[in-house]
Amino acid sequence: MAPKKRSTTSKMSSAAPDFETPLEARWAVFLSALGAPFDYQAEQHQFRSQSYRPDFWVPDWNTWIEVLPEQPQKLDVFRALDLSRNSGKQVLLLIGEPAEYSIVLFDPSGYFAKEGSAGWQFGQGQNDPNEVWLASEDGAFTLKPLVEDEGEAYPLLGEDATTIMDALYAAHIAEV
């Protein structure tokens, strides 16, 4: 099915799309604060007999994002797994508010657990704060590598990741 783009934005402005939930709007603020251009509900996909639009497509990260207010149900997991396999792209389920979130990663390569792997968090490059990573006990990888540095094997996390913390805070306090 051909893509049908609803809205594209990289900055929250008067031209920002109308989000279906305040939670989606907060995660849009987070993406914007990181300078990650996104398309909101960019493409329609089929899952079983129903069509749906994933919340965000982040082209720089080659990643679909689905926002959920609470832990995913089986349907959410199956839909994310199906989207990852059929699109050949990774899918992130962002669960909860930016102030207290969890991430489940679906990787089409099958490197991570085929039903998705949890426990991920956002990190930033040690030498370039604009380099965005995902990290967990399973490992770490860049969503958008910006610099080549063979010595940089793991990202900054938590309070050391000031760019990520600032973006999460901006999303947390956003009036949406």
C-alpha cells in the first residue's frame, strides 16, 4: 500500500499536527528536542483484517515508534512484531510518560528476542551529544551515528546523558 503522509514536523509549532493523545504530543516534543525529524502517522499498515497507522516514523533512525500509556497487551506486541518483520525496520514501543518510560525493541534481523526485548533506554554519544543511542543489558547501538570513534563503545546514560535528560524534561513539562 502506498504511503499516505499525514504530517511531517521536526519542531513543535503552530504547524504541528493534531495528536490523538497528549502522550503522543509529549513524545513528539521529545523527538523535536533531540532534533529528530518525524512523520506523524505517516503510513497505513494492515494487521490481520484491520488497518492502522503507527504513531511516528523517524527516518534518521530508520525506526517506527508506537506510543502506549501502559504495558503492551498481546495485540500491541503482535502488531509491532508484524510491522517490524513486514517493513524490515525496527519498531520501538515507548511505554508511559517521558519522565518515567520503558522501551520494547522489535528488531527485524531477529538479533534480539523475536517477541521484542525490553529494558532499553535512550543514551547519547560520549563525544557528540547529538548522537542518539539505545542501550540495555543486551547491548547498545546508535539510532543515528554522527561521528566515527572506535574508542566509543558505550553511550552516556542517565544523568550523564544531558541531551537526553533535557529532551525528556522538555517533553515532561510541555503544555499539550
